[in-house]
Amino acid sequence: MNDLDILKASLKGETLEKAIIKYNAGTPAAYILGKWEFMGDTYEITRDVLIPRLDTERLVEKLVAILPKNGSFIDIGTGSGCVSISTLKRRPDVIGFAVDVSKKALEVAIRNADSNGVADRLTFFTCDVLKFAPELGDRFDVVVSNPPYIPSLSVDRLDISVRKEPRIALDGGEDGLDFYRAIFPACNKILYPGGKYLFEIGFDQKDAIEALARKYGAGSEFYKDYSGNWRVALLIPDLKQ
Ligand SMILES: C[S@@+](CC[C@H](N)C(=O)[O-])C[C@H]1O[C@@H](n2cnc3c(N)ncnc32)[C@H](O)[C@@H]1O
């Protein structure tokens, strides 16, 4: 089903007519409905959060697969909470920490954790990761992030419906790589020895992320999305602590 079909299946009569007018003016269906599906689960979606993308399911699948038994992760830039929450639903043995610079996004994520039944295993913190790495007095097995990764100038050329999403969820700085540089390896001190970074990356960012890993002597592996693009990076730092 495309987004218009989803609107038609969810709304009726005058409400649907008004919704179609908004949709045709560029408002994403998820913002009109106030909810969206990700990995078969329903998430509350407001204009303060990025709309969960199908591609991000690859990140979750990989996270679910690499977390050790009774392990833990920290999700940087959690937005709606979709990465953390869908992982916790599939791994009842693990716990998660979720951070975002946006307090309003965190409010949405907290409600989503509650409605999806994982609130008891997910802790939320406000943190600007461009200024400092989260300091929680805790360590994690995986730092996971789907950060903003679109180059600043490209954000202005995105489709009008994507530009309705929060700019802070999209804009990754001049070359789109600001967040990877900030998070890696600054978060090494909150990883257990043997810990890993798992990033969603832009379709053309594999070489740059590989070079970032090499610069710090880290190993890297990449995984493709459903369209055959390299969209998930696993970085394994050399943590001799
Ligand atoms: C691409 S969105 C990802 C949202 C969600 N994880 C997902 O996959 O749908 C990036 C998220 O990073 C957050 N963010 C932006 N700048 C940040 C910063 N300086 N520190 C922490 N989080 C930030 C945004 O608010 C947004 O929620």
C-alpha cells in the first residue's frame, strides 16, 4: 500500500477529504494520521520526530542479531524510539538507553515505549551528542545510531514532504558526516571491551565511514538495504581497557 492508500484505508468522509488536501500539499500521511507502522508495530508520530523508514529495519535486524545475551545498547538520536523499542520487543533479555537532543522527541518516544510494552527496559536521557558523549556512568555492548546524515545543502533540495520533517533529524552538516565523527570514537568510553558501533548510513557514505574506522584502527563491516545499497555499518573499535 502506498501512503495515499493508507490514508484511504484509515479515514472516511469529510476527514478523509481534508486529509487528502493536506497530503497533496506535501504533509506526510504519518503526520496526518499521528501514527505509523514500523516492523509491524504502531508508533505515535508527531512533527517533532522523523517518520520511521523501511530501510531502518535493516539496522534493527542487525542490532537484534549482534546483541549478546542479557546485553545492553544505547540508541543515539532515538526520535520516535522505533529502533530501541522494536529491538527490545524482539530481545526480551536486553535493556536499552535512548538519547536525543530534542525533549519533544523524547516525550513521544517515552509514550511509544509505554504503548509497546517495553518501558520497563528503556531509559531516556536528553543529550547533545555534538557537544559531548553521553555520560551515564554505565557501559553498553552496542552504540547504535541512525543519526542525521544528509549534507546541509541537500536538505533544502529534498522533496517537500521530507522537508516537513524536523531539520535536526536530517541535517548531518556540510558533508553529512558530522554525527559519525562526533559519536565515533567519543563513545568508546561508554562501551564494554569488545563493544561495537552500529550505524545507519547514507547510500553513498560507505567509503567515508570505512576511512573513519581506519583512521582509528577500527574494523568495519557493511550491510545492504532492500534496494542493494550499503546502508548499515558495523564498526569494531580496538578497545583495550
Ligand atoms: C535520522 S533521525 C533518527 C530517528 C530514529 N532513530 C529513527 O531511526 O527513525 C535523527 C535523530 O537525531 C536527533 N538529533 C539531532 N541532533 C542531535 C544531537 N546533537 N544530539 C542528539 N540527538 C540529535 C534528532 O532529534 C532525531 O531524532
